[in-house]
Amino acid sequence: MKEVSKTANLEAIRAKEKLSSSFLKKGIGIALFSGLMYGFYSAFLTLGMTKGVWADWYGDNKAGLSAIVITYVLGALGSAVNDTCSAVWAIVYATFKGKMRDFFRCIKTKPGAVMILAALIGGPISSTAYVVALKMAGSIVIPITALCPAIGAILARVLFKQKLNKRMMLGIAICVLSSFMIGSTSIGGDAPKGMFVGLCIAFIAALGWGFEGCVAGYGTSMIDSEIGITIRQATSGISNLIILVPLFGVIFGDGIKFSTDLAVQAFTSGPAMLWFILSGLCAFVSYMSWYNGNSMCGAALGMACNGTFSFWGPFCCWIILGVIGGIQGWTVAPIVWISAVLMMFGILVIAMNPMDLLRKKEVAGNDAA
């Protein structure tokens, strides 16, 4: 009788371990998918900013706009249009799931306020810097923005006194080395004009997203991740559209009316909005997959899997814009591909000990035997 009971317990333990392993693998798959969707978001956003009225603004005659307006006001506007579309997708999804009541309830709480703060940092600041950098230097900036996990680890040590061990410091060093390898392509006479400045602006995006990750970690630990995503996307879209774009219109243009006219033209440009709607969907799915993946495989491993956008970003831009779209300037130097893969490894080292993955496979193999 005891032998039967022992056998049953062993079978139950094995079944539980198998279920946990399956759950972990599914979480890793979802987190990896978030990196891929981020790559498509980058490509479709950039494609949208070449269509319709955007083609006139970025065309040969620039539609009478100054260089500084084209660089910063249009960059902020592109980010605002995308984030607004993403917010609409998030609200539609939350409505479909019956969570809008929870959404309005959560925004009044402290964790909700933390998510709003995170969105204000990652939305108007980082998202706009990302779009501006993309337009100035191309997809080469994407691996630079992937420094955000390394920056987040450093900020967590400074702000929250979280431990930064030797393995994490090694991962940060690998990421920094990778960024220098990418930055080396902006040095020399054959480097495109504005690439170095674009890389610097991309670092601002990475800094903001790293800080957002630290702040949002607190909020998402206390509220539903789907509600957190809706708060994040809605806040980012609204703040971009009614705060940053008008502010840039006042600073760099002819006032609020000037930026409002540009926004109306952007939202009513059908050929461009089709791609912005798609980029907004990809951005929403990317964030949602990242949050869901983190909850299933852990924040550390989920962060590493999401960091694969350092590869998928340039790859998707090359395929969508360069190969399919036939737009010049979207080829990527071999050193960038190598650096992107190296940075993914660095992010993995920050998040966890890579040897743990091999150990899990060994354990799984022994169980199967």
C-alpha cells in the first residue's frame, strides 16, 4: 500500500514538473514574440511616416517646414499618432475583456499613479526620442535602445538599492561594448549625416525606458497586467498628443495652432493612417506579450527574451522598408548584426545565468529517461 502511495506521489510530482516546464516554455515563447512584434512596430511606424502627407513633409520641398520642425515636431507627432492608435487598441481590448471598470478604478490608486508616471517617462520622452532617432539614423539605433535593461539594472541599484552582482556587471559591460561597436559605424567620412546625433538621441530613449521599467515594475506587481498596459498606452497617447506636440509646436514652430494643424493633417491622411493603425496594434501586442510573458517565465527571463528586439528591429525594418518597400538606406552593416546578437547575450547575462538554461534541459532529459 505504501509503495502504491509512493508511486502515485512520484507521478504527481512529475506531472507538476511537466506542467511547470510547459508553462515556462509558453512564457518564453510569448516574451520572444514581444520582441518580434516590437520589430514590426518599428518598421510599420517608419513606413507610415513615408506615406500621405508625411511624404510631403519629408519630401524635397519639405512643404515649407524648417529642418528643426521636421526633426523634432514631426518626430513627436509620429510618436503621438502611433501611441494614440495603440491606446485605442488597448481600450478596445480591455472593453472586450470587460475590464474598463477596473481600468477607471485602478487609475485612482497608488499603483495606477505609478503606472501613469512610468507612461509619462516612457511615452512622451522615450517614444519621441525613439522616433526621432529612427528618422535621423535608421534602424541602427534600435540595438542602442535595447540598452534599457542594462540601464534599468543600474538605476535599480541606485534608486532601490537592488544588488548588482558580478554576473550582472558582466552583462552590462557586454551591452556597453555592443553599443560602442554599433556607435563605431557613425564615425568616419562614410557615415550618413546625422547618424551620431541619432545614436545619442536613441540613448535618451534607452535611459527613459530603463527608468520606466524600474517604476512600472512596482505598479504591475499590484495590478492586473492587462489593466496596466491599458493605463500605460492611454497615458502615453494622450500626453504625447495634448502635451508634447503642442509644446514642441510652441518651441520650434509657430505656436499651438501650428502643431494642431499638423496633427489634424496627420490623422486625416488615409494612406499613412493605415500603417499607423498597424504599428499601433503591433506596439500594443508587443507590450501585452511582454507583460504576459514576464508573469509566466519571470521578469528576468522575460526581459532577456524581449531584448531580442535589438535583432528583430533592424531585421524587420530591412525586410519591410528595404526589401519590400524598396526604400534606400535600410541595409545594415554586418557589425551591427553581430553587435545586436552580442547585446542579446548581454541582456540574457544580466537577467539570469545562461548556464541555468542548460541545467534545466539536463534535468528535463533525465526526467524523460
